Amino acid sequence: MKYSYYLIFTIIIGCNLSDSNKKIFIGGHIINPSSKYIALFNGDKLIDSLDLDLDNKFILKYDSLPPGIYKLEHPPQNQTLLIEPGDSIWVRVNTKDFDSSISYSGIGAAKNNFLIDTYLQLKNETSFLSSKYSFNSDDFSFIIDSLLFEKKKKWMSFDSINNLSPFAQKITQSAYIYPYANRRERYALIRGNNTLKKKDSINYFSFRKYLSLGEEDLSLFEPYIKYIMSYISNQSLDQDEYFSLTKDKTIFNIRRLKIIDKQIPSSKLRSTLFRSVAYHELVNFKNHKFHQEFINFFNTLENGAKKHVDEIISLYKAIELMQPGNTLPIIKLEDSSFVQQNSSYIFNDKLTVIYFWSQTQINYFKNTYELVLKYQKKFPNYRFVGICIQPLNSLVLEFQEELNISTNNQYSMVDFEKGSKKWVLTVLNKGIIIDERGVIKEGFGVFTAKSFETDLLRNSN
């Protein structure tokens, strides 16, 4: 089997002085905005934040920015943006279908349209490929190779008609190569190491020799990070272990930190990976009693981990404050009359369930509210309060009125970033149960799970 089409440009990227002086323009139009602002990030570093104007448009101008992979965020959504000196990019997006509607025009648009088109194509293949994990390794490899070759031909055609820099060539190639490499790693994780006999394993994993564990240029590129994380997970499993039974164990995540420390040469990449493993461990709330052991080991790591220690400890403390018996941390909420008040004044009179929803996922909200109606009949002693993660607006209120939803029990977060950190809101289907005094009885329930009814029964007195 030939793997020549895995090869990626390995040119060392440089930026000459004339390029570094080229100005950069990023503007856009947000249709059906879900928040009041947009933000530009480079990794976890905020570059800029700007309120939308009256027409829901924005303009960002820079004398210079390093060429790289950035993230354009319109809470709660975001998308990758490849920026180079001299780019002048206009973004158009409808939040009702964020990823599918996003499009770019102007200088630098082609490479970004290629990235989003590739992302959507790969996303559409998810269900198809998930059904093929039962295949033997040769058949699964054949499917992956076929899809990969198809994407390579599209990339070659795209590259031939666009004057891409070596950096843009590398990123756009990586956009399809690493997702398929990740699929191979995921196949091994799901099937188990024992499924691949030693001879088959050597052949199956031969694609790895064409890929690098030290691509610093890709240290902020999600497809690459996902591949590396799956590779690290495979390296961290003992021969007789199954990923599904091991992945949430603290000892496994400590092993992953050790493999990263040993095998990843780039400090920038190590930093990204250390942080990713730490978050995976800490947001597994059932493991909270072991988290101090994890943090103690995390503290011993050098060269990439130190910059995240305060952040990880802050998350650990926030999780600690959301444990049963503690008073629910106070955040700012806004009611249907657009009046802001502290949450402590809202949750202090009745046994209460707090659930969450987003204006960008209306179908989810409808399904969630049907569940609310069901629970209200079964548990009349509870008050059910919905929290929208974006500021409320007249369209949302009209929608709620059409569905006969009482606005007395509907609020929105005034500051999602602060509120989500205090309440450790990492998934939209979170459910919180508090008593009449605002003391937490369940801080990490899953509102849409069958187990939540058990939580309601257990805490109803």
C-alpha cells in the first residue's frame, strides 16, 4: 500500500520583512446574532474583542499579525480563521446554521473557504465512517485511503488555481490529512489493541512514519491536536486495556501527561496538549476526589505546563465550589424585562432545578422544554428555571410566547464567560439542583439523561 499522498510540506515557514509590514483587515456581517460582540483569539490568547454595530457588522484592522491559525468567536460559536500578512477578509455568517452558512470573500478568502468546506465534508462523513469500525483493519484502511486520495485530488486542484504561501499549503493539506489519521487512531482505540495482531499492527500503523509529532505550526490547529491526542491515548494504553473502560481514569490521564512529556519535542505543542488532558480530567466530575492527585503531578511538569497551572487550579476550585452543600456561586442574570440582578435574589424561595439552552439551538430548547413540562407534572415541588446562555431579545421572547412558556422562569446570562466559569458550564445539557436557601444538592447533573429523574427523586426532600 502506498502512502505517498500523506506527505505534507515540511518547509520551515518564514515571513520576510515586506510581508510583516502588510496590513490586515477582517470584517464581517453576523445574521441573527447570538451575542453582542465578536472576539479574535490566537489559541487561548485574546487578540481583540469588539461589539457589533447597529447593522450587526464589525471591522478589525491591524498593522501586522503573525501568520497563523486564529479563532473567530461569536459566543457560543467559533470557527478557525487562517490569517497571513496582507489578508483582507470579509466574513458572512448566519448563527441559525453557523458552520454551514459561514463564507469568506476578499484577499485570503480562498484558503479559509477551503478549510470550512473540508470541515463540512469531513463532518458529513462521520456517520458513514462510524458504521465501518466493525470492519477488519485492511478494509477500514482501504476506505480511509480512498477518501484521503479523493481529498488530495481536490486539494491539488485548489492549489493549482490559487497562489498559496507554503504556510497556507501546509495548513490546508493538514485539514484533511490529520482527520483521516485520527480516524485510524480512533479505530485502534475503539477496537482495542488486541484486535490488531503484531504483524497487522505494524502494517496498520505504518502511516505514522509520514506524520510528525513536532509540528509547532499546527499547535493551535484542531485537526492536528485531535490526531496527536488519539495517538497519545493509544500509546498510554496497556496491551490488555480497553479505551472505553480506561479513558476516564485519573491514572490514565497521568500516563498521557507522561507520554506527552516524553515524546512531544515542541514546548508550544506540549503546552496545548497538557492543557487538553488537564481539562479532560477535571471536567470528568465523578473523578473529583482524585483530581488533587492529578494536579500534584501536573505541577511537577516543566516546559509547557507551567503557564496553565493557575488556570487548572482555578477550574479545580470552581468545581469544588459546585459540590453539594455549598451555596450556588452568584452570577449576574437578566430577566424578560431586561432587568439585571444577582442570581442569589432569584433562587431563594423554593427547591429549584436550573437548566440551560441556547438561541442557536432552538430545536434543543423545544425538546428540553417538553422534558420540563413532563418533570413539572411529576415533581410539582420543584421550580424549573431556564437559563439562556446569550442575552435575551424580542425575537426570543416572541418565540417563548408562541409556545406558552412562562417568562417568569426564564433568564439569561449577562456575562457568559464569567457565569460559565463560576457554574462550570461545560455542556449545554447540564442540570443543577438547589434547595430553598440556594444550597447545591446536585451541581453536575445531566438534565436530558434518564438518570436525572433519579437525581430529582433523591433530592426532592
